Amino acid sequence: MFVDSHCHLDRLDLKNYQGDLNAALAAARADGVSHFLTVSVDLADLPTLLTIAEAHADVSLSVGTHPSDVPVEQEPSVELLCQLAQHPKVVAIGETGLDYYYSADHALAQQASFIAHIQASQQTQKPLIVHTRDARADTIRILRAENAQHGVLHCFTEDWDTAEAALELGFYISLSGIVSFANAKELREVAKRLPLERLLIETDSPYLAPVPYRGKKNEPRYLPAVAKAVAEVKGLSIEEVAAATTYNFSQLFGVSV
């Protein structure tokens, strides 16, 4: 039994399922995926995510604005995020964070949005989903300054020092299909050192399909391949990785799986 702790069900490529999301979810369930956290990157898409989550008992969702969208969206207020998070299917705040790879010119706007999301997480007592790219120092600095202690660094691609700092704050680390890539040697070394009790797995679909599906559009059905890559790195069985990451998801997000 696997949990996809981070996917974007409203953005999947459904051409192999005749446009039917239900069929894509059924295929994932048949391959052992028992729960899906569909993550908000744009508050304008929230009605679509709510419709999906309300139609499926095994789908939860988050509310938040991706850092790359902050300059073009109205910065979400703490009050708005808290209000949206009251829906019973909402289990997390985010994804939020910092992404200087594409958007370094908007660093201050991203930081302000990040802080608003952290404060909403604290007020609602719902965990924070953090995206960080080319911004590791500022990400950790702000998490520390705001006393953030409850969340996950998703699709982790940073170094061990960043992972260790996040773990010290109480955060979990989520690994995606990148851990299976041939050129991800540093990430696999980080994965090897990560404590199993603080580990999650995700597809981040429709992005970053794992080996042996690399080059295809990603989907939740491919999550077992991520678990397999993590198991190989850590010298564990895929069943051990599945059990631990499912338990960790339930502990962090308060969802019975």
C-alpha cells in the first residue's frame, strides 16, 4: 500500500484514459496506491481540486500558491488561506516556498508569500508543503525565523546540510522519481542517510516520471517505481518503504489510510 503524498490530479495527461480521471485513479489503485494528496499551486484552480477531492474518499488536497506564480497572482493573505483551509478535505497549506531558478527577480514577493503560508499553517495547525529550488539558504532561514515546525520539503533535490536542517526543524522529506535518475547520485546519498521515520514518497505527477517511465507524462500509477528506487538505495524491501511512508503520511497529515 502506497500513498502519493504530492500529485496534481487536475493537471494529469489523461489521453490514455479517454480523458477520464476516474480511470487513471483506478489504475493507480490497482497498482497499490491507496491515497492521493492533490496539491494546489494556484488558488484559481481550487474549485476543480475540491470537486475531485469531494468525489473520491481517498483524495485529500491542500491550499496554496506556488512560488513561481506569486508575481502574477494576488499574494494570498493569511486570512484567505485559513478560510480556505477550513474545508474538511483540506489537510495542508501549500505548496509554497521559494524558487529562484526561474523567478529570482521576484524573491521578495516569494518570501512574503512564503511567510503568509507559514503563518496560515501555524494558525490552522495544518502542515506546510514546501517547494525550494536554488533557494536553500533563504528557505531554511525563513523556516527558522518563523518557527515553522510542521511540514514537508517536497520533491527534495537539495544537499544533506539542507535535509539535516529541515529534519532538525521537525520537517519530513519527500522523494520523487528524481531519486531513480542515473544522474542523481548526490540525491541518492542523501536518501540513504534520511531516517525512514521522516520519509515520504510522491510522484509530483504529471512531472518527473521515474525510471523506467522517464520521458513519459507522470501519473500516480508510477509511484511504486519511486518506492522501489528508495528501497534499493536504503537496502530495504519495497514493502518496508511502503509501510513506513504510509504511516508517516498519516502521522503528518492526520489522514487515516
